Amino acid sequence: MKKLLIPCLLLSTMALAKPPKWTSLFDGKSIKGWHSYHKDGVVGWYVEDGAITPDGTGGDLVTDKEYENFELEFEFKIPKGSNSGVVYKVIDSPDIKSTYLSGPEYQVIDDNGYIDPSGKLVDLKEVQLTGANYDMQPPSPKGTTKPVGEWNKGRIVVNKNHVEHFVNGKKVVEYDYGSDAWKAMVAKSKFANAPYAQAHAKGKIALQNHSPRERVWYKNIQIREL
């Protein structure tokens, strides 16, 4: 009987060590598992050539489910002059006007030619560049994105409040959510008096429709909970 204990223990250890499974959040055909922010269904987002994109009428898109510790991968493409982002730890509450007011944002933007809603070419700050922890930390290194109109790969890892952003395989942001250093960054940002400033364990994931005229495409969106 004693001889059977070792293989049983090994099998048990192997089962515990098995990596978490990836789950698709968008299959390239339908927008299941998502809803428009503050709405019951999906408004203003549709599927085009296997990618999800906004038509400018529905605001941000958020997952039905909340996530705490996870690894999120996605591909994104943005046209000249546009702006978007992937927001996480989002609180879908009617008293919070926008998704980015409650959760950190992985910035997605035309780094070299962003045009604001008034039609003005904007000289972006480093904390506004693609991959940045928006208005908090700039991407480092810079220049990891492909030209506008080409597909890029994004990745966000949130594990026990340790957060990392990747652009095309390169880590560009790293921080500890809720730490004293994070609180100091928040105090200097536009989020100092927003729900964002109150660290919270989990939330929804959002795809941002920044303004009615701005376009973005997302595909191959998948997540695994850690």
C-alpha cells in the first residue's frame, strides 16, 4: 500500500500545477458575454471581418462578468487620428459616468497623429501613448506599436494586484495596484477625486468607444483567470 502513495501524490501535484485554461471573450462572430455600459444589451458595436468595432452610437462595451486575477490577450487596430483603450476593474454603476473613471486603462491610440473631437492634431503626453497606464505611467520602452492600420497584440496581466502591460510582446508598464506608490500616482492624476482612487479587488473589462467619430477594431480577445 505504501508504494501506491508516491504516484498518487505525484498525480495530485500535477493536477494542482495544471495551468488555467484560456476562455474566448469574442469568437469573431457574435458579441455574447458583453453589454454596453449602463445598458442591458449591446448598442453601437458590431462584427466586421471577424473583429469587433463601434459605430459611435453606443459608448463603451463591457463584459457581463467581473474579473480579479487574470491574463488578457487581444489584438487591436486603429486608423489614423483615433483613440480607444482597454479598461479593467470597471465598476458598472449608474452613478459613474465613464468606464475609465473607476478602472485603469491600457491606452490604444494613434501615437503620432491623434486628432481630438474638435479636429485639432494633439501633441500627446507620454502617459497618453499606446500601452500606457493612462494618465499614470508612460510605456517604456516607447515605439513598440506598428503603424496605424496594422494589427498589434496587447496583453494585460493582473495577479494579486501586480499589473503588467505588454505591446507586441514587450513589457511596457508594471505597477502594484493599491500600493502607496500607486496612491501617489493617482493623487497627481486626473483620477484623484474619482472612484478610480479607491482600490477595489475586481471589476469588468471594457473596450472604449472614445467618441462618435473614432474607430477601432479588436479581435482574438481571450482571458484566463489566475
